[in-house]
Amino acid sequence: MRSRQKLLALITVLALVMAACGGDEATDTTAAPSSGDTSAPAADRPSWCGPDEIKLGFTDGFGGNSWRLVTTAAGEDEAAKCPSVVEFVYADGQGDTQKAISDIQGMVATGVDALVVFPDASEAILPALRSAYEAGVVTVPYRVFPGGEDGVDYTRYIGLNSADDGVTWANWIKEILPDGGNVLMLSGPAGNSQGTLESEGLHNTLEPEGKYTFIGEQPFEVTNWDPALTQQVLTAAIAKFPEIDVIVSDFGPSLVGALPEFEKSGRSIPAIATSDGNLLGCFWHDNQENNPDFKLMTIQTGNDHVRLAMQWAIALATGGETPSATAHSHLVFENSVTGDPNPVQCEPDLPGDIYLSAEMSGADQAALMQ
């Protein structure tokens, strides 16, 4: 039975990779690993996996980078732990809000019992979430707050303690720049709750010091978490601001393409407070010697946030036990100054677009990238 599950899991991962490459279809579907027997021994069944069989959907506002690919695979991996999930379907909104809305509507029309949603477009997605919830679908948005409230517009929102990330970055900035400095922050789409709350934590911690200046668009420079757009935005900021003492970003690897611009202009790469990624870690190892200001601190990049959302959706739809946690938190992962809890990590034999803080191994992530 386990061999069969592994084979079907491999098939679904390959299908996910093809789905991530794009397409015009509103919904890309894949069959989830299923034992065909939901009476598995209690010891083999997570507490959040109840006895009722379900069809589970997962919609993504934007699946077009490696972080989303790993996150999607992590979500499906979590769902595969529950034999009551007899079918899993996935849809990539491809950065198009209308498509993301249509994907949710399509999932409901095909009869999903539970739906996990990454609502990149925030409140623009709320009416679609509400329709799904009113249709009787267990509806669980996560990570980006879509507005609304639990039990009215959707079943349960599984949030992120984003303000804490801003506080964590700010406290590190105070340690490495005790005399103050210019702070540039980058995040995803305009108005996204993650970046907004991170910025609040950052400002609330640094502004009382009276010696830190926030430069660039506020509350953050908009990048849509797209590496190409991030490179454009950061390159423009490097040209505009002659002094950038620290960069804060909630998607660290996307910075790498533009960082050489500092050296081209005769400046050291500044300190960076961000999220982890193998690409960024290896870049730091290759360039820190020639860039004396290039200190690096990362938090976990958060691929495993989706696992908590999956657990909640599956528990509520199958009759399982709901998790005790209602929000996800990022722990500090690397610190080039203290080495605590880890020095900067780099796996040069693995792809740059993997995340060593994730539960999924680097080798398994590398297989996805192929």
C-alpha cells in the first residue's frame, strides 16, 4: 500500500510541475494519493484526519515561482497523510485576479468538499470565498488576509504572525546599526496583509528610536513577489538612493538579481533582513568577503504555512480534530553575525531555488525543480 501511495504521489508532483508552467485552463486537476481504504489504523492516521472521505481543492493566486511550487508540493504532501482525502485538485491563478476568482468558482462547481485558498489579491477574492462558504464548502484562506471574518465569509482564516516578523527584523537592525540608517522595504502586491503587518512591526520598533529613516514607497515597494519585477524595483532604488543601509524583504532570493548593482556603482551591498533561500545563502558566501557591509539575517521562508491550513480544512471536512494553532509563525533561520541559530546556509550542489528551512528536504525540492 505504501509503495502505491509513493507512486501516486510522484505522479501528482509531476502534474503539479506541469501546472506551474502555465496554461489557459481555469483549473488544473490532479488525483491525490489515496489508499482507497479510510479505515486505516488510528496510529497511522493524524488526529486531524477524520473518517469522512472528501475531495480537497487548493487554489493559488500566483504559482509562478519556486517558492509557490515547493509550497504547493508541501500542501499536497500534507493532504496525502490523510487517507480520507480521496481526490486533490489544484489551480494556479497565474497572477490574474479574475482567473483566481474563476478558479474558486470552478472548484465549487466540481464538487469539492473543502478548499484551501492563497488569496493573493486580498479583499478582491472575498466575494468568491463567501460564495464557496455559503455553498457548504469548508473554505480556508491562509497567509494573506482577505478581509471578512470566520463563520461569515469563510470557515476559518489561518493567518501569519507577520507583525512579529517585522519586529524580529527591526531588533536585528538595531543590533547591527545602533547609530541608525536608511531602511528600504520590499514586499508583494500592493496592500497585501503580510507586507502591511510586517511594515507595521518594523516601523513600531524602529521609529521610537528616532534615528532610522524609511526610504522608498511606503509601507513598502511593490514587487508582487515576482523576481523579475523585484529586480527592476531594486535596481531603480539603488540608482535613486545613494545611501541604503539595510534592505528588508519578505522574499529574499528575489533580491539576488539586482544586488550586483551596488558593486557596479562602487558601493558595498548593504545589510539584508529577509527570508531564506539557497540562492541567497550561496550568493552571500560568494560575495560577503568583498562587501564589508553585507550582513545577513533570515527568517524561515514559510513554505510550511500551507500545512497548517491543510490540516484545518481536512479536519473540518472529514470530522477530524482541529489543530491547536490558528496562525503560523516564522522562526529565525540564519544570522551571519552570530551564527545563531544557524550560520548562513548554502548547498552549492542543489538548485538555488530551494528553501533549506522547509520541512521538505533540499533533495526532494530539487526533484520538483526538474
